[in-house]
Amino acid sequence: MSSYSLIIIGGGLSGLAAGIRFARFGENVLILEKHSRIGGLNSYYYRKGFLLETGLHAITNFAPPDVKSAPINRLFRQLKISRQQVGFHEQFSSRIYFQDRPTLHFSNDFNLLKDEISRHFPESIDRFISFVSEIDRINAFVPGPHVSARKKILAALNNKLLTDMLLCPLLFYGSSEENDMDFNQFIIMFRSIYQEGFFRPDGTMKDFLQLLKQKYINFGGKIRLKTGVNNIISSSENKSFIQGVRLHSGEEITADFVLTTIGYPETLKLLNNNTSFKKNKIDSLKGKLTFTESIHILPAETKNKITSDQTIIFYNISDHFRYEKPAEAVDINSGVICFPENFKDLPEKDIFQLRVTHQANYDIWKQASINRESDEYVNMKDSWNQKSVKTVSKIIGNYQENVVYEDSFTPVTIEKYTGRAQGAIYGSACKLKDGKIRNEYGAYENLYIAGTDQGYLGIIGSMLSGVSIVNQHILGKV
Amino acid sequence: MTLEEIKNVIIEIIQDIDEDADLSSLNPKEALRDQLDLDSMDFLDIVMELRKRYKIQIPEADYPELASLDSCVNYLGPRLQSS
Ligand SMILES: Cc1cc2nc3c(=O)[nH]c(=O)nc-3n(C[C@H](O)[C@H](O)[C@H](O)COP(=O)(O)OP(=O)(O)OC[C@H]3O[C@@H](n4cnc5c(N)ncnc54)[C@H](O)[C@@H]3O)c2cc1C
């Protein structure tokens, strides 16, 4: 039986970052990944000769190299990644578009957003500026009780529309709660999206993952793909002490520490053979919010026909912006429209992509996918895609007849390839900020959680989570 | 290892953590953190790097001993004498 200092369950971004961090100091570590490819929620696949990315509209937290304390620079230092290896292409600009309302543009220069607010919401600008200086002084990483961001912003700005508009991109890019998020999480995301901003690396997600994997392997880390963990084994004398894991194949591997990145309810399921977590407890922890995403490939010329001078458009065309599990399969009243080619100084290509994200209802998609004989699921995908294209065309112009290739994925696809219960990209609404998992006897002594359900998500957030949990709980303790 | 060698090891480790750091004018008596743009995450790297290179265990309670270049040398001196 093989044995490691640390086993990491999941080769997504948090697992890879945690692995690099630990392997860097010569420690012996194994990543176990169920899928045949690393990356998890942020990966890629091939169709008809096109490489399609599943995550990565944009990386958040853009900062120049000399700001040493910026999260991106700290993360790269911790992983020994140089900025040159990745390459930085800043966004053009993005906008928050609410139909029949003033539009708010923002870019990597925070002054643009301030100017837009002072132009369109003159009565709120002073309040906005003092709100920003208030949140600038807060250390959002100190764990505390959940505070409603919506209530805080509304109280500070005294303007419901502005509150909705400012929340819209942040909810879409990282909230596991309906219509709201924790105030600390809001502050972290406000900084990473509005005050810092978006960029893209030189290459694709595939290149980025390759870089991480190479770093990990060069430091001596081991990884096994197509290797799912079936359960986490605890000691028979001490139920809060983990001995190792058992794979789907039945093989057992022991470890001093186990770090799980697959999610909170997903992890409880793997622990279930030794402690009795009630099924309804696990079910209640599953995230409710999920999405569909479609990728449209267009010839480069089409760029001139539609409004495409921006990087990302967050839109809402209904009277009330809703961020919640929709009653229908897809909610096309709001969404995210992303142009992954619209970043500064990227090499010219002969195609360009358009990616559209909408909130979706897992149960309806799951129901449609159960009967494999019928075409219901495929037809549903088609018809929702058409409705989405029609709505998006009203915002950016008509592009439908130019589509060279398109593909879309649903909550069921996400669940299938990442194991995220109900396809909930942002995981459980219950986050474990201290990285500890508890059973009826207390916290597990040598099992920790990182990534999405530790509370930090997105590409940079999940990687920082992997690094900081290893730093806090595992490095130096073996 | 001589005290001078230990000092050089620390400087080399810091340079490795932050390639752009200017270490030529470090005041050995002053706290490293006040002179460099580094945070507690970076300081953990010094501890881990020493452990990796010289197999010495530095308990968390002793981290304050590594505050300045001089205090590093004083703390590490007896512990690295044999290597
Ligand atoms: C369509 C889409 C677009 C996105 N766009 C952006 C964006 O533009 N910018 C941004 O910052 N973020 C974006 N994200 C979010 C970002 O991808 C995630 O927040 C981040 O990748 C989460 O990483 P993680 O490590 O926490 O989890 P995961 O990526 O879920 O990693 C967990 C891994 O564990 C594996 N696993 C599960 N169960 C087991 C098991 N039993 N045994 C072994 N392995 C197992 C899974 O296969 C997976 O690889 C997007 C996500 C999606 C889906």
C-alpha cells in the first residue's frame, strides 16, 4: 500500500495550486482526479477541431507587477510562477446593461465606474465614494458571521437600481446564494472585479493548466487521472482522524493529511461510511444555483456587424433583476455575454467566439436527461439556445446566420464532468471558511477543505484558497 | 556554517522568494517586513525553505525570532553549527 504526506482529492485549480505549494518544499504529495483531464470546472474540450474552454471568460484580480501585495502577485510568488510565463492581456471594457436604464461601463481603471455612477446616478456618487472608502478599510478575510451584502449596499447607497446593477456581475461571477451574497465575499469580489479588473493569459485554458501541471511535476508532485476517490477512511479508534482514501478500484492509499477540493456535500458523501451524515443534511447542503453556457464560433468579419467592442456584458431585461433558481429550464431575462477575444494585444485569429451564460434550473434539465432514448434533452438544448440567441441579438446585433459552430452545456453536463452536485458551479451556500470539516465529535484532525466550498472561488480565488489552506494547516506540520 | 554564511543563506532565500527585492541596502537590525514588500505568507517560505535545505524544524512559536536579519542569524547560528 502506498503512502503520502498529503493526498489532494480533485485536480481542479484549487487542488493544483495546493499541490504546487506543498510539493515546492520537497514534500510528498498525490493528486487524485476522477476525470481524464485536469482543470475541473475550468477546463476545455474538443469538438469538430475547435478547442472549447469550459471556464475562463476572464481572469479577475488584474494588477500591475509592482503592487506586491495584490492577490495575483502574492499567488504567483507562492507558486513560483512568473508573470512572463502567463502573459497579461487586459480587458477592453465591460458594461452592466439593464434594459431601459442607464448603462454602467467599467474597466481596469476604477475611475471609469466612478465617472459612470456620477453621470447616471449623481444623487448617489458621494455615498458611493464613502462606501468604497469604508470597504477599503475592511479586512474581508477574517471569518465572521454571514452578513447580507444587499442590505449593506442598499443602506449605504440608498438606491435599489444601483445596488442591483453593482451586484449583478458579482452574483453571476461567484454567488452560491439566491439574490445575495455574504458581505465579506462581496468586498473580495468588488475588489477583484471593479477595483482590479479582468485579464486573459497569452494562451488558452489548456496552456494555463499545462503550466500548472508542469510546475507541480517539476517540484516532484504526483498525479493520477481517471482515479476517483470512493471514500475517505477514518481510523477505527478515532473517528476524527483520517487514515487515507479508498479508490473506486478498491485500492487504498494512506496519508498523513487529506485535502478535499470537490465540495462540502460531495465530501460528506465520501465520509459517509464511517460517520452518519443524514442524507437530508447532505441534500440540503447542495448548491441550488447553476447555469447553462453556450459557445458560438463566428468568422472574424462578423465582429464588425455586431456590438463587440467590449469584453463582457452583464445584462438584465426584466423589471426586477433576479439571481435565483428559475422556474423554467433557463432564465434568458438576464445573463453574461463574453467575447474572449476582446482583450488587449491578443494575436489576430480568423474566428472569434461569443459565450453566453444564463441561470438554469437543474431539476428540469436532469429530468429531461434521464430518458436517454428520447430526444427531449437535445431538443430542449436547441430550443433554449434559439431563445437565448434571439434575446442576445437584441442587445448586440444579429449574429445567428454567421455561426460556424456552436455548442452548449447544461447543469447536467457540469455535474457529469466535475462531480459538482446539481451542477452548482459556486458550490454549497454553506462555506467552511476555516477549512475544517466537522462531524458529531468535532473537527477532523487531518482533513481540510479548499476551493469553492471553503468560500473562495473563481480562478484566482480557488487557487488562493488551495495555497492558504496548505499554508495554514498542513505545511510544516508533517 | 559561519554566521556570515547563514546571513547569505537568508538573503539568497529572500531573493528567491522575490526576485525584484532590493537586498543590497538591508539594515540587519531592522525588521525584514518593514524593509521589504513581503507578508506573512512569504515569511512562511523562509521557514519552509530552511526546513527543506537543512532539515531544521522551526516551531511556529519561534517565528518571531526570524524578524530581522540579525535575529535570524542569532537564532539559526546554534542550530546550523553542525551543518
Ligand atoms: C462555464 C464556467 C465559466 C467560468 N468562468 C470563469 C471566469 O471567467 N473567471 C473565473 O475566475 N472563474 C470562472 N469560473 C469559475 C471557476 O472555474 C471555478 O470557480 C474554479 O475552477 C473552481 O475550482 P475548484 O478547484 O474549487 O473546483 P473544481 O474545479 O470543481 O475541482 C474539483 C475537481 O475534483 C474532481 N473530483 C470530483 N469528485 C472527485 C472524486 N470523488 N475523486 C477524485 N476527483 C474528484 C473534479 O473532477 C474536479 O476536477 C467558471 C466556471 C464555469 C463552469
